[in-house]
Amino acid sequence: MGIYDDALIPGLRRLVKEVHKRGAKIGIQITHAGSNTTEEVLGHRPLVPSSVPRPRRPEQVPAELSRDDLQVITDAFAAAAARRAKEVGFDLVEIHGAHGYLLNQFFSPLTNRRTDEYGGSFENRLRFSREVSAAVRRAVGNDFCLFYRFGADDQSPAALRLKTATGPPPYWSRRGWAFWIFPAVCAALPTKKGAVFSSIWPKLSSPR
């Protein structure tokens, strides 16, 4: 299910209406796949923070996002959340910044090798997520329920660990967001030959 195009609004409106008719609330999750898609699906190279090759498809090297690209994506997040989600009547929106999708790729040092203001330090790697979140909040207003799903652990000693999640939550909570921390993501694991992507999920019995 998507909310990336106005053509999807009628179907989404019918879905929301049926859920509300039964006395329940309904939200929608929005995200950008980053490198978690293929050139065949998109018709062009996947767009990512840094051009880290995909190990399963090494011949497909994703394209690094420009600053202009980042603004386009930020605007798209805001449009999906505000104009479409609110128009069709969703009760909340969750931004998916975990499990190896684009916002998670920006935060992980394994997939973000940028040397500009969006890469390097903890604050810089978190910058794009914050810009997207701020744009979404401005678009929906202060009286709309927003969630942020945050990927906090790459399960790799050289990258994100759960303790790094102690920094981001206050930023969102001070701005009226609900915040979810997920302790495992789809990560790019460094090897001598480059980065290897591996899907890593916590055990279902994990209390995390």
C-alpha cells in the first residue's frame, strides 16, 4: 500500500472510512526505500546517502543523493503525510526510519560515507531524519499524531549500537512525537572487499 500519488487517494479514503465505521483508529507508515529496491523496479538507479554497492547485485551501484534530491524527498514526505494522509482521514502517520530504509541508511555509518553536512558525525548523520521530521510536523500541524520508528542497532561492533539511541529520542519527544526504538536493522556489514548487506532481525522472544 502506498500514498505517494494522488491517484491512490480514493482507495485509501474508502479504507479509512471502513475502519472508522467499526470504531477503530488507523494510521499509515511512510518511508523511502533507498537501496532496498532495484533498478528494475524504479527504472533508474536507487538513490542512497552514499554509493555503497549492493552485494547481491554488485553490478548495480546506487546513486548518491544530491542536496537538491534531499529537498525533493523531504517535500515528498511532507506531501504524503499532510496533504494526502490528512485529506483521506488517517488518524496518525509514522515515519519509518529503521530496518535499513533510507532514513536509517543516513544514520548508519556503514551506509553513510558522505563528507558534507549529512555525513560523518552523529549529529550530521541524524540531520536528514530531523529535516524530514520537521517538514512533516510543519505540514500536518501540532494537533496531529506523529510517530517515528528509529533503527538503533546495526548488530555490528563497528557501527550503530543500541546505546546510540539515547541521543535521538529527546529531539522527537520534545516536539510532540511518539518514538519507537528498534534494536536491529538491515545493515551493511564492512568486509575487506567492501560492504555486505545482511538482513538482521531480533529474535521474536527478545524483550527489546
